[in-house]
Amino acid sequence: MNIQFKRIGLISKPNAPDISPTIHALCSLLIELGVTVYIDPETACHIDIACENIADIDNLAKHCDLVISIGGDGTLLSAARALVNSDVPLIGINLGRLGFLVDISPKEISEKIQQVLCGAFHAEERIILNTQIIRDDRVVHQQSAFNEVTLHRLKSPGLIDIETYVDDNFVNSQRSDGLIIATPTGSTAYALSGGGPLMHPSLDAIVMVPINPHTLSNRPIVVDGKSNIGIKFSQRDKHKAQITCDNVILPDTLEGDFINIKRYSNKIRLLHPTDHDFFNTLRVKLGWSTAPQP
């Protein structure tokens, strides 16, 4: 058997006691195939492995030529952010509920993983966003996001007032609960719940979806993936806002801060089994083309 990936890292869902059988089965398969396995500390809680084969998630890519995430979409999102500065591909095993990104079930591990390791896979590159909080012309914090960047009101029943710019061109000012800036990958996540469009993951585009805007004419808008998106908070707005990148909460913003969001210089390389079909995933996950239940 001609194995293309000789060193594989495993990243698992934190605090998931039922995940142990899947991790054991996967590790046993990889070792049987002659692969060197590296794991993050969370995964090390489920299996015995030499300490030199344990690396934190941010350094795992230095040891591996492929990373497998075991969990749901959230686990893969964390892995993707950790791998953004490397060229290491990523594949997911689905132990979650929805699973738009992770498409190998535990019962398919032996068949599908062996196929991937032997070169039978579909690879795709997906864009990732980088968010900067700029204060007094200085970047005070930055964070990547694979799905979306979200600005939303914090601990207040009142709406927030924000101004949006694309490539320094004023787009609009809006009063709303917030704004979602999503990648095509993230178009099936929070942006979908907010009424945004579904975008094919191969697109180089970004969608901006208002959250409960105070005017019915405020609609989602899709812009080029190379666009530079700027967000200002209205000086008359005294309500605090919070920014999250996927599930990562950024430090509090201050009056006068400028939020800059643009495509990250690197892309995430996802691997899928050869029978992967994005539209079939939509049909299955969103319940399309199924008869209504009595």
C-alpha cells in the first residue's frame, strides 16, 4: 500500500468522554498502516502514547503532513485556525450533529481514511478571514475566522449603530443587533440562520449579513473575496458591542475603534473522500427533497 501521508496529527473535541472508542479505532488503523501519529493534549486524555508524540494544537502542524479532526464542525474550525499558517491539509471525522465540514462517519473510518491515505481524495482550498481591532492607528488585536466574524450588541436591549465600508467606500450605516461577515464556508452556519445566501465553498467571496436590522431594506450583500471590509461604531452609540471570530471572543472594543476584516493571505486545504458532494450535503443536512413528516 502506497501511503502518501506518513505523519498524521489528531485533534479531538474537548470534554467528550464518548469519543474514546473512535480515537482508539483511528489510532490503531494508522499505526497498523505504518503511520506515525501525533496528538494534541486533549486527545492524549483518551489514549496512551509516547510523550514526544504529544504537541499542542498550535504546534501540531510542525510534525505532520496531515491533520485529522475528530468531533464536529466546531472541532474542525479550531483545527483550521491553528493550521492557517501552514500548508498541512485537514480532514474531519464527524461525531457532531450537523457536520457541514466533517464528512466521514466513525463507521466509515477504515474504508475512507485508507482511501485518503493512498491518494484517493478530493482537495479544495477555502478562504479564511483575518480580523484586526485598530486603535489610534495601531493593531491592538487580531484573530482568524474560518466561518464568520460577528459583531453583536453586548448586555443591552438596545440596538447598536455601525457604519460599514468596503475598500474604503461607504456602504451604509445601520441600527441592528449586529453584523455577520462570513466566508463561503460560513454561509451554511450563523449567516444562514440570519437569512444569508448559501455560497459554494469554492467561491472567493465574502457575505455581509445584518442581524435583525431596523429597516426591511437592509439585505445581505456579497462582495469580492479580495475586499477590505471596515466597521466603525457610531460616535453617538453608547451601547457596547462584542466581536467573535467563530467561537473565539475578542477583547472589548472602545469608542473610536476601527474593525478591519479581510481575507487571510493563506487558505485552508480541506480533503474529502472522492464521493463528497456539496449539494448532497445540503440536501441531507437541510432536509431538502424529503417528504413532510406526519
